[in-house]
Amino acid sequence: MEQMIYQLEDPILTKQTISPEIKNFMDEVTRKAGVDHADWSKVFNVTYANTLETTVKKIADDDIFILTGDIPAMWQRDSTCQVRPYLVMAQQIPEVSDFIRGVVKRQFFNMNHDPYANAFNSEPNNAGHHKDHTEMTPWIWERKFEIDSLCFPVQLAYLLYKNTGRIDQFDDSFVSGIKKLLQVFETEQHHTAESKYRFERDEDRPEDTLTNDGLGSPVAETGMIWSGFRPSDDACVYGYLIPANMFAVLILDYIQELFSGILDDSEIVAKAKKIQTEVKAGIEEYGTTTNEAGERIYAYETDGLGHYLIMDDGNVPNLLSTPYLHYTAMDDPTYLNTRKTVLSSENPYYFAGKYGKGLGSPHTPAHYIWHIALAIQGLTQSDKNEKAVLLDNMVATTAGTNMMHEGFNVNDPSKFTREWFSWANMMYCELFLDYFDYKIKE
């Protein structure tokens, strides 16, 4: 059994007990799934409870730290995805709404501390990658700049409002975080000329460091936002990660809505609108290319200098997730061309074998596909029969653990990476709930 696991020398968590209200919700969903989908429900009950039972560190009533799983740190991206399926419960259960509010508060504490960092410690203990050549602090586990690390906390705060009506998450820390986000977005639209961000790591794995003295490969200005790293935490080959810029377009919409309604700041609204317009124009002008059939598709990355990557990665945001990011509709012609391309051998990280087919990643071995990507494949199309096929495949490839993993070998699911990976668990839960019409209000 192949695994990539960090050993917690000093575990900071004890197993938590879920409340009767949460257990009642899980029982309700299980009854709705019925005996025909008992195998799906078995995995759902394990994975849906697991995040609450094993990854939560309560700092205070309104300050919740979420471990990613087998790594003792909180990722801004992962923590949003880990609690996103609980928004369905938050619509009815106040304690779940309060819990998510606590996660948002911690995320914006992190963002205000350093908007360039992707992963944080629960306290200033100097844990993590402190040999990296970048501006580390004791609070930071890792400082790889990824656009989505800024987008996901905004999404969670907004969706908490949409699903519960609560607005107390939009406090001074939220406003300060949004201002820092916009400043970073503006700076990284002009990365070469204006950015002071640098990152280098003294390790053999080239995906963990940036070239060009930590600045990254050359880019032209396109209106898009530069990103050093992908949501896999692997370095971008070219500086403009198209799906991450698509995600930025979405959350800039959220910011305009919030700051022209609940909050009142016309300067923030104008700045968000300007960046959004420029990013979207950049995606459409510089972020498209053609596939082998000559059809217009979105590239995964570009540099604005005529170079493109035609590929997709199992981590979200990715090209497969474009409708999930509300950048296009599911039936948009360019998206359908892109989807067809990335779910084919034209994508070097698409793998098919005896036990599955789907997106892998350069972050994991060849012929390993991602449970996260299978969930996104289901959430970005409307055919329930196809969703069922994907749920069947996910349940059949847990290697008897009843838990999702990072990647698994398409010819031998007993070979997998990351035995305890909460993000993947919760993506399964989101697809499972979606199948039975438990929807997150967006």
C-alpha cells in the first residue's frame, strides 16, 4: 500500500463526538439513499463524520482550525472544501453555521497575516517549511502563492451568508482581508515589474521551487493574475493558471455584491470590478488555444508570450471545474471542447485502467487518478446516471478503507497516496449529497 503521510509526532487533536442533530441529518440522508445505495451511504457516513471527528481544533468558540488530514497544518483551500458540504446542514442547524463561521474567522486571520501563504500553523510554532527562501513567519507552514488560497475563504464566507443569512462573518478582519486580496491581485497582474514575492526551495523536486531566482518563468502582462503554484502546490510552468483566474472572476463578483449591499465601500467595488474586467478579458484573449481537432479550448496555463499547456490536473480549481466555478455554463461550447480534451489521451495526466479512468496529476505517480477529480467530473454535468457511475467507482476504489484518497492506481486501487485526506472525503460527500438533491445555495 503506497501512501504519503506525515507522522504527527505530537498530535494536537483528540477524536471529537458529533452532535445528535448532525447524526440525525446523516440518518435522514441515509434513509433517502435507501437500500439500493447502502454501499454509497456507508462511505458517506464514514467520510462525512470524519472531518468533524478528526480534523477540528477549536481555538475558541469562534475560531476553528482545520487540519488537512495527515499533515498538521491548515490549507486555505482545503479547509474551505473540507467544510463546504456542511453548508447543507448549516441551513437548518445553528451549531453547524457557528462552526463554519469559526473556520472563516481563522481563514481571514491567516489571510491578514500573509496573503501570499497557502498553509498555516495553529499557533506560532515555526512548524513547516522554514528552510524555504521566502518571507516566513512562525505562523506559516508553507508560503507558496496560489490564487485559489485567496479565493476559497471568500467563497466560504459568501456561501455561509447565502445558505444561512448570517452576516457577522463580514467583520473588520474580513474587510481588511479583502483589501489585502485586492492589493495582491493588482500587484500580481504586474508580477515582473511590481511583485516582491520570491520563492525557492533547496530540494531535488523541481515542482517545489520557482525558477529565475524565485521569480518564476518570464510572463507578459495580460490582465490576468500571476500565480506561482497550482492547487496541487506544484509550481506553474507558465505564470498564468487559467482555472485559478476563472475562480478569481467569481469571487470578485461576490466582493462587488457584498460591498455594494451588506457592506458599503464603493472604492472596493470599483477596484474589484476593474480587476475582474481585466482578468476576464485576459482569459478570453490569452487563455484559449486549440486542441488536436482544431477546436477552441481553454489552456491550463499560458505566459502571454505564445506558450500554452494543454492539460488538466486533478486538483480544484482545474479546467474540468469551470462550471463549478461559475465561469461558464455546463453546455458552453468552449467548455465542452475543453472537457472532451482533458478527459482524453490528449491530456498527459488522464489515465484509464481496469478500475477507473479520470484525471491524475504530475503531483502523484503516473496511472494514479484522483477521487477529487472524479467528484468534480460528476458535479459538472447533469446526467444522474453518469453521477451514479462515478459514485460507484469512488466507492469501489477505497481499498477497503471506506475513505477517499489523493490518487489511486487505475489497475490496482490498493496502491494509493494519502490514507487520510479530508478534502477528498468531502468532495465525495458533496457529489453524494448532490445526487440526492441536497444542494448548496450559491
